[in-house]
Amino acid sequence: MSGGKPVIGVGWPKPDYLEALTRADADPFVIAPDRDAISTVLDRCDGLLLTGGADVEPRRYGESIRYDNLKLDPTRDEYEIALIQAALARDVPILAICRGIQALNVAAGGTLVQDIPSEIATPVSHKGDRPEAAPAHDVAIHAGTHAARLLEARLDGDGRVAVNSRHHQAVKNVAPGLVVSAVAPDGIVEGLEQPSAPFCVAGQWHPENFWSTGEFAELFRGLVNAAGGRR
């Protein structure tokens, strides 16, 4: 541990994730399946940040591949899903982003929309060519959720906040024990959390891209505060 800061395990991170954690006063610990046993990670880390990346392989939630645009990483799936399941069992604080919300849902027993454009007719842009930190659409944050408490100062009068968006998959059937905390205007799930956990918050958008301006810093501070409390 560095200076007594909470240690947050994070796999497959781009620089924005590490910057967001550092600004939230965390000590990021980059993990990898070929180096870090799951038991070691959970003994060392006070919390986990699940990052974006490859699509979760459909067989992980009982389906076959239906589209040829899926980008898969079976090694990551095996390691990350096992890590999530072990972390949930130990009440390790979790913040899950983009692929992270999908991996969390699958690890807990849910399913995914394999390709939004192929399965859902929607005018909402979920995956576009916008700059990383450019708003793509609003999400409605459900009142009474942990996400609503964290983002209270940023919500408009209708409980909405503008987010960026870069995904073609989404939560389909919500896993037992998880609840929806946010939805896009077309009804696509944009947030999940586990009410029974000390801190298990997931979002489909990319709050890390706002690390320099702080629009979603509360999510990272929430993770770090929960991790510090667990220590």
C-alpha cells in the first residue's frame, strides 16, 4: 500500500482509468491473469474497478454467437468472471464500467444483448464517432439508488444526466440480486447495482474519460471511500 491509500485492483486499464483512480486518492494496482492469482488479488486489494474492453463470450450466459462483429477474449472472461464472483462473495467494493457492467451481470447470472443495432430498433446513439468525453445521450438515474446518491449534484430536475457512450452490447436479463439503477431514453439498461452489497455500482458509459474535468468523479470517490472503509 502506498501512503495508506486504499488499493484498487484494476485489469486491462487505459490511462484514463488510472488517472481517475489517482485523483480519487486511490493506489491503483494493475492486475493480470498470467501474473495475479484471484486469491492474491482479493487479499491485497481493498476494492475493484472493472474496465471496458472486449465483448463477453455468449457461451458464458448460455447462448451461441449470433453476430460476426463480436470481439472476444476468452482468457479475460474466465479470469474476470471468477474474480467478480469471488469479490461479490467477500463484499469487496466494485465499480464496473462499460464491459464491466456486462461482466458483472453475467458473473451474477444475467444475460446480454449481443448487438444492439441487430436486436433493438432505437434512435439513440450508443456507439458513435464522437470524442471520448462528448455527451451522446441522457440517462435517467433511478431515485433511491446508490448511483442517485453519488450523482445527486449532477442530476437535472428529472433525475437525468448526460453521458458519453461507446458500446454495442448491453444488459438483457438482469441477474438475481442486481437492480437497474439507470436507463437510456430507449430503455436500454445503463446502470446496475447490488443493494445488499456495501458498494457494487455499475455504469454502461465511460466516466473515466472525464477525469480531467471531474463530471463523474463522485463514482470513483465512492469506490475509494467504500474501499477505505472496508480496510
